[in-house]
Amino acid sequence: MLSVFKLIQKILQRIVLFFFGSTVLAVLIYRFIPVPVTPLMIIRCRQQMTRGETIRLKHHWINLDEMSEYLPVAVMASEDQRFLDHHGFDFTEIQNAMEERRNGKRIRGGSTISQQTAKNVFLWPESSWLRKGLEVYFTGLIELCWSKERIMEVYLNSIEMGDGIYGAEAVAQQHFGRTASRLTRANCALIAATLPNPLKYSSREPSRYMLRRQTAILRQMHHIGKFPPVRPEQSTEP
């Protein structure tokens, strides 16, 4: 009986070691190379096949400096205004969301860009306690191993931005007929306005509600500044 327990213990130890080793390795690899495909992309393709539809998958990785300078600012204004200040979790926003829930107001998410990146790249979309726990783990891991610039780059290349459209370059070409580097400030605000539900809201054919959100995001963008921020050592001043 004791030998059986020891065997089980060894198996569990190996599973745990494999999990931590493989996840840390994956995060370290994606620190340097593009993310070719995400679980959500695979899920969406499978859903399309199940419905007998043609597979739609538009995704083209580009570097952060190949995107419009307004796009990171727009998504920060819309999704995570304290992105540069927190370490993966915005506890102020989480507390606000909990307070609103207690008061019976509409429930809203408190996910940061870091959390969304962790979920998009490593996990699945359906909410559960297991996924939330893994999301916390991967968020902490990418915050530890990646720079804020890398997190933003992966986020803007991997996030769903329309039906079968993933990332900045794909949405720029499909919805605006231009490259991501040529997106205007207004284009970027409109893209950011769709992110809560890019299958419901379209940056190609925006509704009046979307145009109102775009205007609000444009106002908030004035308070964000540039991304990435200019560091003291990068200043050209003597």
C-alpha cells in the first residue's frame, strides 16, 4: 500500500514539475518570438467548421513599432488606464467592480491588458475557477518575464478584433484598407471601442453606440500620453 502512495506521489510530482517547466519555457520563448496561433483562434475555426462555414482566420504578426502610435494609447484608454503602473492586476478597478456588484449595478470586468494577454495566449475563453486561477498564474509570469512593451505587442497581435480577425495588421487591412502603421487616431479609438465584444461591435460599420464610445475614448487618450513612455535615459536633452 505504501509503495502505491509513493508511486502516486512521484507521478504527481512529475506532473507538477512538467507543468511549471513547460509553462515557464513557453513564456520565455514567447518573450522573443511571435505567437503564431492562440487557443481562441483554434476554437473559432472549430466552431466555423462545425457550422459548415468557410474557415476565417486573418492574422499577421507585426512588431509594435510597425503599428500606429495611437493604437496602444487607445486600448489603454479603453481597457486599462493604469497599465503602466500596475504589475498585472489593477486592484483599484477590481475593488470598484466589486463595489458596483454589491450595489446591484451592472457587472463589469476588471481585467487588465496583462490578464487579457495571458488568457488570449495561453488559455481558453470560457470562464471558470480553474481558468481564473491559471490566468492569475500566467499573468504574474508574463509580468515577471516580459516588458510592458512586449505585453502590449503580444496583446495587439493576438486579440480578437472581428469575425476571424486577430491583431492590429489584420483589422487595419480588413476594416480600413490600410496597414496598421497608417491607422489614424480616430481609427484606433474605433478599434479599441470594439474590444469588449468584437463579434457584436464592428469597427468597419460602427453603430451610433460605437461612435459614442469612440468619442469617449478619444477624450481619454489625451490623458494617457505616449506608449512606450520616454524614459530619462532616452531623453535627448543635455
